Amino acid sequence: MSQLDFQENAASRESPQPDPPRIGVYVCHCGGNISDVVDVESVRRAVACLPGVVVARCHMFMCSDPGQQTIADDVRNEKLNRVVVAACSPSLHELTFRQTLSRAGLNPYLYEHANVREHVSWCSKSDPRGATEKAIRLVGAAVAKARLLGRLEGIGVEATQHVVVIGGGVSGLRAARDLSRCGLEVTLIEHSPFLGGRAVQLGRVYPGDDDARQLVGRLLAEIAEDPNITVSTQTDIAAVSGYLGNFHLQVRVHPRGVGEELTEGQLQAAMEACPETVLSQFEHGMVRRMAIYRPYPGCYPATAAIDWPSCTRCGRCSDAVGGQGIALQAETKEVSLDAGAIVMATGFDLYQPRPDEYGYGRFPNVITLPQLIRLLASEDFAEGGLRWNGHSVENVCLIHCVGSRQVPGIHEPGPDGRLNEYCSRVCCTATLHAALEIRRRFPETNVFEFYQDIRTYGRGHEQIYEEACRRGVILFRYRAEEPPVVSAAEHEGPDALTVRVKDTLTFGEEIEVPADLVVLSVGMVPPDMAGLLETLKLPRSADGFLQEVHPKLRPVESSVNGVFLAGTCQAPMDITESCAAAAAAASKAAALLGRGRIELAPFVARVDPERCRGEGRCVEECASRRAVALVEKEVDGIQVRRAEVNPALCSGCGMCVAVCPQGAIQVDGWRIDQFEAIVDAIVADYPEPEAVHA
């Protein structure tokens, strides 16, 4: 708390205005958005008569430079000490008008906003008279609250110019690089032993047909050479405390088990000596690897790592290198980190088809799209035709929307009881891109796609669809309630399959397609990170991904100040979108921390120590935010407990106000007496609107 300007635990204490209210009220036409429904002149005349109002004006666009200048001039010339603007949503322009007051020399928090666009004109177009009356009452309520406003001062927080990025995939790499370019120190934390995430598992990526590993490799090279970035792999978050500007993280760094001093030859010898093998996650379980391993040539870090759950600590790898560079008894270390901000770049998981979903797990030649992509990226297919399990593949059937766009009553919920009703967005283009690659490289192989809808939404994506059609990819469209059926082909070989579907493109004709390989285009699902989310108190969306504050206005900010979202932890995205989101998150963090000091809004709870009895109900109610705590104090020589608010953690939600039996806690800017004034004003008598639009 020493880094906060608490001012005796009242950093945002609401000081009453010494002078009588002189209120200016400004009603915006919003270019017709408001005035086409609401009679703004009637609103102006009605509120001009209210106590304390000395100026009441209408303007076509209050947010314009002339509109703002009108307010500033009135503050100076009419000696205004309160301002009310009736306009659009406060989320759009409340900050605009507060800054106008500051430029005019008035405390920016002596301002009240009335939303008469979203709350009135847009929802009451069929009743202009009623809309006008409602607008009068809302503006009157804003005036009533404005009379009771007092000066507030922002909360100053000294910020640590260091950012922790959680996740070493493409979005985490991009965020770390951009933050470093802004002059901030970065610690990049990755749970697995290697950076790159899922992007390095891809072959060529759309729309430019670039090599994914080379694209990520350039980012990795920049990360490796950047002195501002510290990389910590095999690291988990144990605990997080603090607030925006001053987070404190406890992390567990698990041993790699293999030293950097080993030469390439020694690494190869150690890996070849390992007797334990497991299915390779990098190859999506299609091949096996050793317990000491590197996922692919050119990985970063280049040093191999030991898969501890698979390792028996037999010591053969150590013997192969003469006992040097292998640490089988290394222990996990706990490290503390201080950060001004945190960027979440935890990525996504792939949907795992249920047993026998489209024959998955029952038929060996039913695989997922990620497995097909790894298959196509294999050097084994540099020459010759497409093969699977030693057999030539003549017909490939790709089924879209597996694990996405699920319908209640048709699909079974997952282990968490949730249906993935969302669209994973990238699957259509990824499936078409894979189909196109098969047709280009293996023109003798027939490719069939079964889809509900084709969503090639990105720039250049539609051309992939058109090119696939030109190359002979055959498409069938099915309805969600009648998905394709995969079954063994009668009177054919042991691995021959048939895909049967009612094709809506041919008016419901039932079609059977022979298949040597069935590929399920699986969607993205949020990763299992319940422990981390509980530690950070981050909310999820209805789909299970991390929830942003607002999809348009604050798209990469979480509800926890100082925690930003990057990439597919937030929603399904392709690489381009993930990098854009990462750059936005880095920009937001850099803008906050760049000056070394952050000013927060003062609308936070404040305790009256004379009324507080230390019962602790406010602490219980604020358990999720941890903004209120009970502290020991001495009052008149007696040790007592009193509630104390950390304003940097407080969101001003007011839950503590509702549970305090003594009424000892209030939220500055939204006190109970201000609420009461609003209610009284809403139910007050106002003159009937003199003129209403027809």
C-alpha cells in the first residue's frame, strides 16, 4: 500500500463544494439520433426551471469541438460548478466531457451524464411524447444528483514497468516483443518446455501459403535476442496478489533436466539412449517419442527437455553423456515476480471427439484435421501419393463443425456439461486450405467436404474457397439435425468407409460417398485453467473463453484492472487476428505503464471510521475482489478492528454498501443520498411537454 496515495485511506474522498450549485445542462440532438424522437427543446425548457440550473442549452453535436467549447465557455463566463450533458451512452463520451471540464479549470468529477439516446430515443421511437417525458425525468434526475456532487481526486498508483506475459504461443510472443519495443521489461512464462504454441504444428498457413514454422521462427529469434525479455519455460503460476501497477506473482519453475552445455551430438546420444516412449503431443498422438525429447528441429529453446511424468529416472541418458549435463534429481523452484500488468495469452485446446463420434476411435482411418495437417507436413510425403496406415488414399472426406455449433438436444454436452454452441471461425478456411493442398499435391486423390455453412470471413479467404472449387473439391451441405453418418463399407476392404448424408444442395437427396480417410474438422475450445482463473479472479464468457469488458470499446481488457487478453484465450482466432489482439494488449499495457504512474478513477468505496464497528460483512461480500480488509487500530487507547479499502482494487460495485448494518461505507460519486435524490427526481412532477414531434 506504500505505493498508493491513500491520503489517510481517503484517496478519493468526496469534498463538498463550498459554493451553491450553479449547474449547466446541455441537451444533444446527436445529429437526429435523439432529436428525431425526443423534443429536445421541451427537455431544455423543463430542466431550465430546476433549482440550481443557471444555463440550459441544446446543441446538434455536444461531443464536437464547438459543443465542447460551448461548455468550456459557460464554465468560465457563467461560473458553473456542475455540468450535466444529456446525450448518448456515457461509455462513449463521458470521458470526453470530463476532459472538457478539466480544460475549463473545473474538477472533472463535478459532471453527470444522462443517457437519452440508448435509454430513450432508440427504444421509444413509436412514442415520441412518452420519450420526451422520460428524457425530462432522466435529465432531471441527473440534475438532482449533480447538486450533491463534490470534488473528487484521482487515485495515484506508482507502476512497476515490468509485464508478465502468460503463454508462449504466437500471441504471447508478439505481445512480449511489442512490449519490449515500448521499453518495458517482460517475463514470458510458458507451461510447456518449448515456445511456439500450436502455430508451429502447422505446415503452410493461409492466405499467403507461408511456412508457419518460419513465421514463428522469426518471432522466436527476436525474442531470443532481446535483452528486455526473460523467457521462463516449464513454469506455472502459483499465486497472484496486488493490483494494477503492482502485481506480485509466485511462480513454480520446474526443472528442464537437460543442461545447455550439451553439444548436439551429446543431445542425440542422450535421446537415443532413453528406453521410455510416449505418444507425441506435437504429432497429435500419431507417433511416439522418447521421454527426453525435442518436438521438432529448430525448436526454441534448442536444448532437449525431460518429460517428467514419463521419465523413470533410469539414468541411461546420463550414462550416454558421461554423467554431465543431465540432472535427474533437480527440484522445482519458487520464484517471485513483480509486474505492473499481466497479459493472458494462454491459447486454446482442440476439441477431442467423443468415442465413436463420426466413427472416431472405432475406425483407424477417422482422424482430426490437426492430424491431417501434421500428415501433410511430414517429409514422408515429399514424393509419392497420399497414404495412411500404409494404404493409398483415393477418397478423402472432410466433415466440418465437429465440436462447434453444437445444438441442444442433438449433440451431447462435454464433460463440463457445456455445449460448444459457438462457431470456431477458422475451421472452414483451414479445412478448405487442407483440401486444396491435397488436390494440388495429389491430384489423383478425390476430396469431398461436408459442411453446414462455409464461413471464409477473412481477407483472401474467399479465394481459397473458389480455388478449392476450381480444383475439384466436391461439397455437400448438411443440416445440423441430420449430420453425416460414417460407417464401414460393406463388401469392401477392412478399412473402407462410407459417409452418408442428406445433401441440401440437391434438395435432400441421400448420397453415399466412399472414403479411405475421414477427417474431422475439430473446433477450438478453451483450455482447462480453472486454477489460474481462480487465482486471478478472471471471468469467463458463456462459451468458456476469457471475457473482455466490452467487445467494441475495451476488446482486450479484462474486468481485473491491469490484466489484458491476447489471442485465442479470448475467442477462436487465426494467426493474423491473434497477433492483432496481442499488439492491442501490448499497446494498452504500455500506455498504462509507460509513464511510471497510473491515475485511476475515484469511484471507490470509503469507510467512515467513526461509524464502522468492524463486523466484517463488507469483507465477506468483497471476497472476490479482496479490496476491503479488517485492520487493527487504536481508538482512544483501545485496540479495535476497522474496515479499510484498498482503492486500487476497489471497482466501486457497491456490494459492501448494501451489507453494512451501520451504513459506514459509501462509494464516492454514488453515495446513498445521491441515489435518493435521483429517485425523488424521477417521480417528481414536471410540466407536460409543450410540443412533441408527430
